[in-house]
Amino acid sequence: MVRLVVGLAMTLVAAVVAGHRLWWLFRLLRSGEPDPDRTRDVGRRIATQFTEVLGQRKLLKWSVPGLAHAFTFWGFIVLLLTIIEAYGALFVRDFAIPGIGHWPVVGFLEDLFAAAVLAAIVVFTVIRVRQSPRQRGRWSRFYKSHTGMAWVVLLMIFNVVWTLLLYRGAQVNTGVFPYKSGAFFSYAAAAVLHPLGTGVNEVLETVGILLQLATILGFGVIVVYSKHLHIALAPPNVLTSRRPDALGPLLPMMSGGRPLDFEQADPDTDVFGRGKIEDFTWKGMLDFATCTECGRCQSQCPAWNTDKPLSPKLVITDLRDHLFAKAPYLLAPEDRRDALPESVRAEAERPLVGGADVNGVIDPDVLWSCTNCGACVEQCPVDIEHIDHIDDMRRYQVLIESSFPSEAGTMLKNLENKGNPWGMNASARLDWAEDLPFEVRVVDGAIPDDVEYLFWVGCAGALEDRARKTTRAVAELLHTAGVSFAVLGPGETCTGDPARRLGNEFLYQMLAQQNVETLNEVGAKKIVATCPHCFNTIAREYPQLGGNYETIHHTQLLARLVDEGRLKPVQRVEEKVTYHDPCFLGRHNKVYTPPRDLLGNVPGLTSQEMHRCRERGFCCGAGGARMWMEETIGKRVNTERIEEALALDPDTVSTACPYCLVMLGDAIKAKQSEGAAREGVEVVDVSSLLLRSLQEPAPE
């Protein structure tokens, strides 16, 4: 009777304490802006629960900590049975779960996962010690994480296991244990406790059950009041995530749960980006509260790895801490906010973005260091959407505060006045086609029926000297393969990607709507693009504006033509090559294989992978409109990447993006001028290597 009263009393107290926190959190999330699309496509979302939550897919990308976490996660799923048994034992000493309570296999699984959880605790302890911020400083992925609470949680998990073995071992010795065999760990504990006698074991049985329940309940309370809140929030956050397979498009600017119409927008009531914490949607707030502080995003971030102040983890945790500190203000009725403590009102008045002089939550250097590469989103085990939040804050800074790096202003003016970031005249968009041995067809009116693809050349492909070589190579390859194509020539304008990623959504929409109108007027159906940024924008973002086209990257099309035998690489290219994955082709759109297939089909090429490749590929530094901003803090991102490539001693660094060509090419030249790279090493698009293998060698 005592164990029943004490057990139920503990449960009631824990339920009230934890329930109060969860209700507070629910109210806080409801205060965010609406986000109506998060419950659509239920089938896909449920499937994601199986792969991301139950299958631990992202966590297992890091094998050792991933396995340890998977064993812990599944350990607690299985050990839910032991919690049911412990509660049942409050009422009936020899309680067994109806239907399965005497199966030896159930007892074996319970004990197996108890042992697995103990092993996982050892692994986590070693990882925490080796990755200690005290030893590794900012290079620890736990830098500025709440490491103290992490140790408390590890201790609580250990307490769950040893109290479980205590009461189960005592049950064996008192004859009320439901499993006569199979539970090997419990019988081992019983052997240790057996010499104490039946009377002591009866006491230990009661004490152990109460300690087990107290530990479980205490653990539950700690979870909802700490960063380990992710244990409860990860499943709903994954369930409402919009990106199970790739990063893809940015969301349109939202206000009141609907896309913002600039022509009808009301500056007094509509939300332009995120200027205050309450401007974020409830899903954004859920992201902040779900962060595990594991630091995987931080460890992969190119900005953080080159000594810049941006840590995706700290962006999220700083926003979370500000949200929680401002919560009393957000949840209080407006007529009572003046009566709140001064500390709360001061937190409510903090600007979301601002330097140390104004005590902003996010420093501007943090905000503008992001390349939008997507490494953070790719690595996050709970599907936090870092880029959306960073770019939403950029939108507010650009559109409302007119605050952004000054050098980016030239790019925006060029886009607005000339339709390209370089400010060149539209008449130059066909200069790349001069002296080609065939005529490049230019669309005049509707696309002719005999044209299979509209070749979207892009600003870089038409106007930047290095990228023009790629454009010419692709055109020659398509012509050789007998693929009919045409270009828009002067009718093209920038897709708007640099403006959108910088935060100027208004300019992006102006450019994008112009392009969508042009593409619809000419009847574009199938588009091939050489620039991953153009490819991503047309394929993934133009549908938001009514532009729906079958869009393909040139590496995908060329790989298909080689497979079909329409392109036959025969000339040997005796070079060592390493391939750099463009972020907007790889992580954002999951195109990893076609470029490598093309390289694999070129006779004579010896290909080597950099250690950061595919999903873990390292950015060139150009994305997120960073190509148009000065890089004055820390090491240059392109330098870090090219050093990794040069460590393989390649003859050629290949890629499939004009931005990467420029950034890596500049880094190679800098290294060569320093004597740190041998002369002759070059950066070329994979299409150029493929073209070399089709052409006869030039006479000497």
C-alpha cells in the first residue's frame, strides 16, 4: 500500500510540474505567425517519421555517435515495457503485461536494450570528454552548448538502468519476477543481491520500484525544462518539416499565413521578413525549442570552419533563449505588459539583429556570413530549417532597415537596371556563341516545335569569361549529340537568385515574374541550365509564381546522352581530377551521381574524392549572395576548399557551377602566386573535360 501511495503521489507531482511547462510552451508556440502548409501531404510526413525518428537516418550518418544514440532511443522505446511493469507492480507484486508479460523473448529484449543503453552511455561519455570545449575551444561541436545539463542527463539515464536492474533482480529473488528465463541481465543482478536474503530483497524490491519511477519522472521533468526538450519535440518538428529529401526552394515571404503580395501589402499590419521574435511562425519557434545543441550543423558550417562568427547552432539557441526570455511579455495581455519586471521589458525591446552597441540578439556579421550552402540543414537530426530563418531575418534587414553589406548594393542596382549582377548590357548575352562552328538558334516568338530544350545560359554563363567556356562546351556537346536547343539571348534576365538569397524579395519577385512571363509566352516546357542556382530557382522556386517547367541540369542531360551512346568519349585525358560538389546542385537538389558518371566515362581520367564530398561537401563561398560581398573576417572559404583539393595533388579540379569556377579559380591563382600550388592546375567544368574526350587532339 505504501508503494502505491508514494508512487501515485510522485506521478501526480511530476505530471503537474511537467504539464505546466508543456502548456506554457504550447501557448508560446501558438503566439507565432500561422504556417498553414505544415500539415499537408500527411502520407509523406508519416513516412518521414519512420525514417528520421524511428530509423534515426540522419543520426546514423555519424556512425559511432549515431549508433549510440540509436541504441539509447530504441532502448527507451523497449524499456517503456519495464515502466508499465513497474507501475503494474504498484498494484500487484507479480504483475505481468497481459498477453506478453511471460514471454522469455520480451524479458531478453528488455535486458538487451538495458545493456545497450549502458554501452551507449560509455560512448557518449568518451565523446563528451574528447569533444570538451575546455580542450578544443570553438572547434568543439559542443562549444557554448549546455554541457553541464548533458552530464546530468547522462547520469539520469544511468540511474534509469541501475534502478531497473535493482528492482528486477530483487523480484527474481522474491519470486514475483514475470520472466522465468531470457532476462539475463536481471538474473545477473539477482545473483549479486541473493546473499542478502529474502527479507532484504523484499525491501529492495519496493525501494527499487519507487527509485525507478522517481528517476523516470524526474527525468521527464528535467527534459521539458532543459535543452533535452528535443526528446519530446523532435517527432512533431520532423513531422511538420517541409524538406525530407533536399533543401530546394526558399519559402515565399509570409504574412498572416499567406504569401505576401507587395502590391497590396500594408506596412502597418503585414510582416516583412522577421524583425521581432514574434514575427517567426509557430514552426520557426518549434525549431528553436527543438534544437539538441549537438553541434553537427556547426561542425559542417563553412563560415564557422573559416573563423567567422556564424554558428548555425548558436543562431538557433540565441533565438530560442530570446524567445523564452521574452515569453512573459508575449503571453501577457497588452494592458498588463507595463507591469512586467524591467528585465522582461528590456528583453522585449532588444532588436533581433544588431551589433554589440545595441545589444542585438543576432550580430549582423553572423547574419551576413551565411552562404546558404545547406550543410546545417543536411546534418540536423531534428530537421531544423536554419536557412529559412537566416534569410527571413535578411529580408527584414534589406526591405525595412535597408541594412546590408554596402558592396552588395552595387549588385542589386545592376540587377534592377541591367538584369544581371555585373551591370553589362543585354546585347552581350550572345557573345559566348561567337565563332562556334554551328549556328545557335535564338528564340524569336514561340519556341519552334523541333526545339527540344530551351538552354538557359544564365548571367555567369553568358557574361563571365570562365563560365562562357562551360556554355560553349555544353552547346558543342548538345550539337554533337544531335539535341536541338535554342536560347533566349537578350531575352534572358537574371533569375533573381542573388537578390532573393540576399534578402531583397521584392527585387527577386520583379525579376522572377518577368522571366516566368517570358518563359510562358515562348512556350517553354523543357529547360536545361548550367548554373545550379538558376537550375534551383527555375525548377524549385518559380512554381511559387506560376512557372512550372521540366528543368534539368546540364550534367544530368549529358550523362543521359553518354548512356544512350549519343556522346562517345574516346580520346584519353591523362589527368588526375577531383570533383567539387556545388551546394545548390548537390545538397539542395541531390544531384551527386551524374557529374561523377561523366568523369568516369572520360578515358584516362583518374578521379579522387576530397574527404568532404557529396552530402558533406564544403562550400566554395559564393552562395547566399556571398559572391557579391567582401570576405573580411577569418579565412576565405574558397581558400579552405582549394587547400583540401590541392592536398590530393590533382591536375584538374572539376565542378559543375559557374560560381564555383570563379571562386575556386581565384583561390588556385592566389595559391600559385604564393608558390603553394604548381602551375598548370586548373578549375574546369565537367562538360569541358567531356568535350576534350570527344575532340581530336590539336596538332602540335
